Amino acid sequence: MRHPSLWPTAASFLLASVVALASGCTETPLQPSAIRASRNALPTPAYRATDLGTPGKNSSAVAINARGQIVGSNGDAFEQRAVMWEKGTMVDLTTTGVADARAINEQGQVVGCAFSPTPGSFLWERGTLIDLGTIPGDPQSCAYAVNNRGQVVGVSGVNFAPAPCHAFLWERGTMIDLGRLDGFCANPSAINSAGQVIGAVELGPGQWRAFLWERGTMTDIGTLGSTFTVSNAINSRGQIVGHGRTASGVFHAFLWDHGTMTDLGTLGTQANAQSQAWAINEAGQVVGWTSTANGEVHASLWEQGTMTDLGTLGGIQSNAIAINARGQVLGNSLTADGEFRPFVWEGATMIALPPLASGFDGAGATATAINSAGQVVGESVVSPNGERHAVLWTR
């Protein structure tokens, strides 16, 4: 299969992967019966939730910059627009078909993917939508990230094997093919302020190798003893985090720092205990999840050689997905009732973020991003029919 971030949104993959990897496989999730039956009360919310959505339509917020500009998607079964919310107003970035925004930088430049009527990647800036095109010969592309220099990374190609795909860097009107090592599909995941690009190359079924691209050269950054490594985030110092399969066949989080890959280990004592790293800030603090001694899956923070269990909101699973410069950790957790709820962890306290609605089957919310001011975005189910709305959580 393709690297998980190739086309799906980050939220859908984050929630699915923490369940699947923790259960010791890549496809079978934990069953609802595994959720604790106790109904522990959650802490009183310290954040308030603002509904960004439109009645009758599904929306999702995926990124927020320091200025509070939010991007995501809004639509129905027939059309979906890439959108930006700013000061309470939603602006359509695309006008026809199906599209979504994936990232925004501090200058307000937005990148994303159009799926119809013409598939491709786009850059939106100051009211202008720019078609980034594709690597010559490819039918479609998707832009994932943009740094503050306006450099865009994404993938060009198709979403099924064995067709090839290419990682690209777009800058000032030019799209560059970053290469594929010895594989047939290269998929980028992030770009830092220095223009360093990370991602993974698919070498064959179930075989992925994490890469670093800089100054025209793509480098395999190594493994934890097996044939699978994926890089998920990079900071401005060039430190990379991700996860890889060890020689014993389990997944462990890693930190790569200027040529050295460090296995971050787990808090579990079982032979199949696993961990994964999703994000790193400028101070080198790493967040993700780890198996625990009792077999649960908990959000984790790794710093200065020590992994800390951040706990849960009453359920048996939690997952940290982001950390800002202030050390505020963002994640999602199962509650004792089996709902997913977002949290912010700071000062050794896990704070639950309220959903937009509750009291029905399928209720819940998930967070996707946090900015330097501690503002959080994501989505929340608002009705029993599954309608989802974008959310902004603030103090």
C-alpha cells in the first residue's frame, strides 16, 4: 500500500494507525469491547469550542498559523471546497468540484489538492489560485506542505501500485522531481524552514525507507534493523522523527539527528510493545504514542532521553500528534465512554477539549493542529447522522 499520508487527511490516518500498530498489525483495530466500561468524569473544559461549519455540510479544519488563519474543507456529497477561515469568516479558495486545503504558512499561503474536475495541486495566495501542475507524464498531483519561504512539497503520480509516483518541490513556478532512491514511489511528508524535505520511498510491498532531501540530493537515513522506516516531521535544526520496524518486527519511534538514528523505545514491557513519533518542536521535544506496561496505548513525550506517559482521558488509548514551541502537546484520546476527544497537555495536566455536541452514538471530536498561541483546530460530529463541522478551540 502507499505511504499513509499519500492522499488521506492526517486526522483519519492518525486515529487509524495508533489503533492498528498498537494491536500488533497494520489492519485490525481494537474492538469496542476493549474499551473500559467505567464512566469517569472528565475535567471541566478550560477551552471553548467555536463551530466553524455550515449547517447541512461537512467541514474539517486541518491547519492553523500563528495569525489564527485556519484552512481545511467544507462541502456536501456533490461538491467540496478548499476553504480558509479568518476572523470568523469562511472564504472559498476553490470554486468548483472537490478539493481540500492541506497546509498554511505564516504568510497565509495555502496549499492543497484538487480532485475534480481536474486533479492537481494548488497554491493560494492573496486571492489568487495557482495550479502547480505535475511532473511531466503524471496525471495528477497533491501538495502537502509549504514553508515560510513559499517552497511547496507534495507528490505527483497516481494512488495505486505498481504505478510510480514522485516527490516534488515547487518553488517560484518550477516543479523539481526529488528522486526515488531505488524505489518506485517517493512520498514527502514535511519541509522545514531551510528547505530540507523528508518523506519515505516505497521499495516494494511493505518496504519503505525514510529519506532526507537537501541541496539536490536524496539520502536514505537508515533503519532500526528492518526494511520499514517512515519520517513524519522535521524541525529547523534538521532533527527528524518517525517510526520504523525493528529487527524483531515491532514498530518503534526514532529520532534522527545529523546522521544518527536513535530508537526512542517504549514504556511497555511486552515483547510486542511499540511506539511511534509524530512531531518535534524546535527544542527537540518529541511526541507520539507508546505501549504501556499494562498493554494500553498512551500519548507520550520524549525529551532529553526520557519518555513520559501523558495518560488518557479515561479510555485505553491516546495519541499525541503535535507540539508547539511552548511545549503544549496536542492529541486525541478515547474517553471511558468510548468517544474520541481532543486534549491539550501542559504543565503535567491533560485538558479535555469539548465537542460541539454529545449524548448520541458516534458523538466525539478530533484535533488536527495547534499554533504557537495554543489555539487548536479539528472537527466534531454535530448530529446522529454523522455530520461533521470544523472547530476552533480557544481559551
